[in-house]
Amino acid sequence: MKLDPNHPRPTLQRPGWKSLEGPWNFSLNEAEDPKKVRFDRTIRVPFPPESPGSGVGEPWVQMAWYQKVLRVKPRPGLRLFLRFGAVDYRAEVFLNGARVLEHEGGHTPFGLELTSFLGGPLEVLVRAEDDPSDPEKSRGKQALGEPEAIFYPRTTGIWQPVWLEWIPESHIASLRLRPDLEALGFHLEVQAVGKGDAVEVALFPWVRGEVPFEETPWLEARFPLVGGLARGFLGLPLEGEAGAFLRRPENLVLFPLCLRLLGGRRVLDEVYSYGGLREVSAWQGVFFLNREPYFPKLALDQGLWPEGHLAPPGLEAFRQDILLAKALGFNGVRKHQKLEDPRYLHLADRLGILVFAEIPSFFHFSPRAARRYLAELVAALERDHNHPSVVAWVLFNESWGLWPWGPEACSFLQGVFFLACSLDPMPLLVDNDGFEHGLFWDLYTVHDYAPPEVLARRYRQQPFPLAPMGRPLSWDALPEGMRPFLSEFGGIGLKGSTPGWGYREVEGEEAFLQGVLRYLEAACESLLSGFCYTQLYDTFQEENGLLDFWRRPKVLPERVWAFLEGCEARRVLWE
């Protein structure tokens, strides 16, 4: 058994897939009729046309056309699907000139079946539309106009993997895993399509990090299909101390899985996945991992690159970002205003880092904006449910899209929280990161860019400030005994290196390092329940990173790592 780290859907893999990344024919024609489009250039998919890596490099794109001609022969008993990881923002797909699909939402996956079109050359056209003046769609930190301050160059069109996947007529459509620490195992829910009377699950011996999987299953179980749904519990035959099998950043334990759809004695479909035995919870704002208090030390990670904007230059770039965060001493990242590619989450699962995922914001509240947001929220929670690295979801950031507050926005905030709870109750939820929290939240997050000596005074003793940056942290009184999570702070730039900006600027590497360490010391030696430092690396004009935009460290990572390790030890003793 082998899991493919390149697979675009890492928690439900089949070997029969083919990447369509690479050159596509391309046009910036704004026509709606494909017959009026002349493809006069090529683009390198999945780089967006605004990025240098695409080979196009147009700074302002509102509409774009993609063309690819496929020559694929039918395979008896198999269906062929074309899948898109993400297309920003509205996509229409045409097959041999006929419009067959429309998808709205720039960060979530979609696909369609090609089987009935096989037998000759198949022309695939994708029309991507991304109106930069529309504030009612989830756009995150893409600039509405020219990039400035904390808003960056735009990403239009295809920016995540595109691939073909052969699937049997009867197949496994979805898998949901729910870890159970009490019973030491996983609750499974498998949805199947077509024929089949049972699902057989083989669980393989646990692995750590990127150690190869073994070929002999540890245990096997069979669950009957009723109405296309199989449910059951997979208990782990663990021997010894149970804590050794619980997943956390310091203990990278994963359990590989192979699922087979059975029709009598025949195997109708086979998929690969994995799970991690971990549980997250919160009490009085304190983060608990596997029922023990845990102190998240996060770095803000905006998921941007010079070559591809939202698209990485390759899979190795994901690995590099995770390893650099760990080398600096962080045990997690907040993926800020971006739904990251699932391949990043797969590497986070394998390499051991906590992920606070975040729904990109819209900027004007309306019923239309609410419908769009909810569609992407539901799709995101479904897509990323099985990744053990995802321990929290940030639903809104600094009231973006909700301000000015009215009764509709307040009700929407509360409704989104309960919807997310119902769809995936395990991850923690941050309702509105930084300011103006509503009535319901798991982590009470604070944004505070005050100097480190001010942070030390504010968060080392209660009562905590109610409006540290001039905006109320909550619409209600702060619960007694609750500990805040400092989810944005810091921000230091090196003066004179480039024309970018930082919240505070210093001259020289040593001054930069000491400034960073003072911030980290203030956050660690406090009554905070965790922190997220701004930020891991520079992003375009914003140069608050510990690394530059090309991921070159500004200071020796081991010095930051050693300081954080020492701060953590002193924090435990101090408490």
C-alpha cells in the first residue's frame, strides 16, 4: 500500500488519476460565446494569469478562457471524471462547445463526468470570471483595486490542481472519520454509489511522519451497506501506553487505511486514506489537545508565493514552508484568508504541524454574500474533515464583511457558528477573529499590535483589556477566568532592505532578532492560551516576516527555536 503525496485529494486516493497541469491554450477574450474566442497564447496551469509562473503575467484579469484537447479512450466498466481543485471565482465548463457545468466559489473543488463524450478528441473549455469590483464574494486578501497595505495582487482562474480520475461504475464516494479517544479507535461513515453490499476496511500499522507504510494489515473489518451508507467503529488493537498512539505535533502517528467496496466476493472499488487519533477541545478559552492543556505557538502563513501568488511553485514549496515553521520553533500555522490546497494539509498531517484553517472573507454583507459564503463553508468543511492537522476554523476575520454591524450580520455570525458545529463538531471554532466576538466561540482571540512591553503588562494578569486596539473584543462581558488567544501580534520589518513596509522597522539583523524575541517572550510568559505571530514570511509589499518572500531566513532559525523552547519551559514553571 502506498499513499501518493502528489494526489490532489489525499484523503480519498485511487491510483487511476492523471494530472492536467502544464500548458493550456489561453485567451483574455471577454466574450461569453466560446465560438467568438481566439486562443492566442498559452498558460501554465495551475498558475493564475496574474502571476509570473503562468507565462502570462497580466496584472488585471477579469475574464479568461482556457482550452485543452483530450484524447482518451473509453475503459470498460470505468467512468472518467474531470476535477478542479479551485477556480477563482465563477467557472463555466464547455465540452465540445456545449456548456455543461457552472460553479461559483473561488476556493472549493468541483468536477464533472466525461465518459459519454469519449471516443474522439474532446475539447475542454473553461471560462473563468472574477469581477474585481464585487465585494460580495469571498476574496480574502486579494485587492479590490491596486495592491496596497495588507491587500495583495489578485488570483483569477485555475489556481489549484486539475486532473482526470478513472472511477468504477460502483464506487466509494466519500469517507468520514471521527477519532474516539475513549474507545481508542475511529467511527467511520462511508458513502457508496451503485452496486455493493459491504465495505471492507483494512487498517495498517501506525507510522510516524513520512516512514513508508507496511504491506500487511494490522486489522480488517467489514461493514454492511444500507441505502448506500456503511457505518461502524474500527477499534485499534493497541498494546502498551495509549498515549504513544495519540497524535500531536511531537508524536506524528498516522494510521493508513485501505477501503474496498464489495459486491459478494468481488472488489468493485478500492481507495486509500489515513487517520490520526487526536481530539481537540477548549475550556475557558484554553486549548486542549488529547484532553491535556496545550499551548499553540503559531505563525501567520498567508499562502502566497512570488511565482504563483496563491499557487505554490511546486509540492516541495509546501514542504519547505512547514519545515521552516518547525525549524523556527512554531508548532502550528494560521492559514490566513485562504483555503489551502489539500496537499499542504496532507504534508501537515505527515510532518506534524497544527493548522488553523480560515474561510476567506467577503467585504459587504448581503443575502447574496451570505449564500456564497455558506456554499464555500460547507464545501470546505466537507473537503478537509479527515485531516488530523486541522484543529480549528476561523470563520470571520476582524468583522470583514460584517461591519457595520446590524441585526442581520449579528444573526448570520451566530448561525454560521452553529452550522459549522453541526457539520464538523471536532475542530475548534473562532467566530470572528480579533475583535467583536459574538455570544459563541471556542477560542477568544485577540489582535494586538502594541509594543512587547505593553503586551507583557496587558496579558500577564487579569483583568485583560476590553478594547486593546480601540475596538471592543466582545459584544458581551468577558467571562470570568477566561484566557484570550493572541492571534495576531508582532510585525517587524528590516529597514532599508526593500521598499516594503512593516508594523515596526529596525536596522540590522541583531536588532531584528531581539525585537522578535521580545514579542515572543511577552506572548509565552503570560496568561494567554496561545499565540500567532505576524508573520512567517514576507508577502509582496508587506515585510513583517521572519523569512523574506523567497523563504530566506532573516535570522538563524535555530536561535528563534531555542528561545521559544526556553520560553515554553519558563511559562510552565511560571504558571
